[in-house]
Amino acid sequence: MSIALFRRPLAEPEHLDIRHGDLRFRVALRRLPTARRITLRVSSATGEVVLTLPERADLASAQRFAGAHAAWIATRLDKVPVRTPFAPQARVPVRGVPHRIVHWSTAGGVTRAVYGPDGESIIAVACADAHVARRVREFLEREARRDLGEAVRRHSEKLGLSAKRIAVRDTRSRWGSCSAGGHLSFSWRLVMAPPFVLDYLAAHEVAHLKELNHSHRFWRVVRDLCPGTDEAEGWLKRHGAELHRYG
């Protein structure tokens, strides 16, 4: 008997369409050699639905599994925050304070967080219409890089250590990370959270420069650097996913 009979077709779809009443969900397919069973995940940040299955699992089984969990998918998607684009009049938090995006000029200029005539907190953007979203994101990334750089330096000095490099990215699965080489990486979205949250994440990753683990010793270092650790952790658990709704 030919072995080819047991091969999975090469042109496998990248997603499945699952129906639940009048709703239709697009479910991305991911095959993993290490997967032992079919699993389903809904990202609380983006709303992406991903079905992970073992290499030898057939598509019919995947379709049945996803279909049987259609109601669960609908419930999880209901909890994903509504997206807020970086567009004029949208309200975006900066250091925990809502700011209204104001496109005040089509001429080039510096994007700034300022107070409007009535004392309202605004993000003033000066650029062509098509570039508003990009300018707002660049502004937030710049502010995040500055705030995180200051917080990392402050906490590093307390430990007598220093980070090799600080990077700011749009990470989805974690707010920060520390490599074995002393390179720190953070989500720029932390600048939208209250300052004590950003400060905690900076302390958390700086503590990894001394303890590259999550042992009791590590958490002692974190709490010495940041007494508000529990408060910040609680804020992230309650509101962290909301930061991914912007932009």
C-alpha cells in the first residue's frame, strides 16, 4: 500500500469558518509537532481565535472540535474590548489619563500631549490626514521609551547593575522580558497605564538582571524595588487587556 495515501494534503486551509447562530467566526489553524491534543484559544488582546492541533490530526476533527465550542468562542469574544483607532476625537490614555486626539493642523509638526483651551488633556497632532494614526503611535512609543528608560536606570542604580539594552515593542504575550545577556524589552503600551504600573514592570525586569528566575529571592528583590508590586499586578489583571484595544 502506498505511503502517500496517509499524507496530509499540502494545500491545507489557514483558517476554518465556524457558525454560531447568525454569527460567523474565523478560526486560525496552527499545527504543532509538539501538540498532543487539539486546543482552542481566544486572545483577550486582539480577539484572534486560534485552533492548535497535532501534526496527524485530521481537519474533520478540528472542524468538529471548533464547532462544539462555538458558544464558548462567542462568550470569550464578547469580553474582548472594542477597538479604538488612533483617529481624531478618539480618547486614548496617556499615563492613565484620557487624552483626546486633536488633529489641529495638516502642516508638519511635533506631536505633543498638552492642555486644550478649556484645560482638557489632548494629544495635539500636526500632519497630513493619512498620517494621524502613525504619528500618535510614534508619540506613545517615544514617551514609553523615555519613561521606561528613566525607571530602568533608577531601579538599576539601586541594585548596582545595568541593562545592556532597552527595547520597546508591541508585544502581545508579555509586558516585559529580560534576556540572559541583560537585554530588556517592554511593551510601549505601558505608557498608557498609570505610572505606578510602568514603574513596577521596569522593576520586575531589572530584578531579573540579578535573579533570572521567579524564585522567592527574585520576588524579594522586586518588592524592595517596588513596594506597590501587588497593586500594579492587580491593575494589570483587571485592565491590562484593555491597553491592546487602542490603535
